[in-house]
Amino acid sequence: MSFLSKTEFKGYARKSFEILTDLFNSKETPAELLPFIASYRASSLSLVSSETSNLKLLSESFRLFKDAVKNYSSVSYLPEFLRGSVAENLPWFFFRKRRMAKKDYQSIIDKYNQNQEYANWKIMSFTYWAWANQRQGGKYRNISLSYLEKAIALDPNYKAGRKKAEELKLIMNKK
């Protein structure tokens, strides 16, 4: 699904946002859950924005993502991964927000390189593919191909980013 698309699940995103907001604001919510709640809360608001074509909600979702990244990205890949996923699916004219995806995926890779337990193999397979997808040519071509190899190696059974990585690798090798 991309931003501003029609969906048959209209209303679910708003309901998710409301439930996650209640959990986020509850004093009874365990602190260990906050990275997940904050990240999915921001993501669900971006979906509400898409369903309603309300760009103010998109800006608000990125503010929520910014807070989630600031508060939780040191302990969880999820805030940056979800913000990157939302950002990379925005139309081209949101170029400033789309740049966040490059920054977020690089940050996840950097943290993973420091601590291999930061993210699991599925997330890293998708992250390597997404990084390479955004930097297919020029000075990043060789690194992108290397990252595609990593995405493939992490996913021997095609349960994460391997299929997309193989497809992108074929495209890049034809250029």
C-alpha cells in the first residue's frame, strides 16, 4: 500500500491509533512496550492521513515518529524501521520526508554493526534491501550490491527481503 491509496480497510487505522494512544498514555503500560506502542501509533496515524487525505495528520505522524526515534531507537529498531517504511512509500513531492528513509535505514545498519542483537535477521534483510533500493547507482552501487548479498544471505528460505533483493540485484546488474 502506498500513501494516498484507497483501501478496503478504512477505519481500522484510526481505531488502531486510538487504542495505541490510550496504551501510550496509560500509566499502567509497561515501559518495555513503549517502543512498540509509540512506533505503531505513529505508523497508524500515517495510515489515517492516507485514508483521509489529511496532510496535517501526516505531519503529526512524523512528529510522533521523531519522538519515538528520540526516545526508543537506542533500544529498538522499530521507530526508525517504521518511519523509514512510511517515508519511502510517500509520493515524490514529499522529498524532505522521503529522505528520512535513507537516514533511518543507515542508522539501523550502524546500530546492527555495533550490536548484532539490535535487530533480527528478517528486519536486517529488509533493511539492507531498502538501503540498496534507494541507492542503486553512482558511488553507492558497490555498497548496494554488497547489501543485497547480505539481504539474500540472511534470508535463505525467502521469509523476508530475499525475493526483492534478488530482483533488485538483477536490475542493477543489467545497468
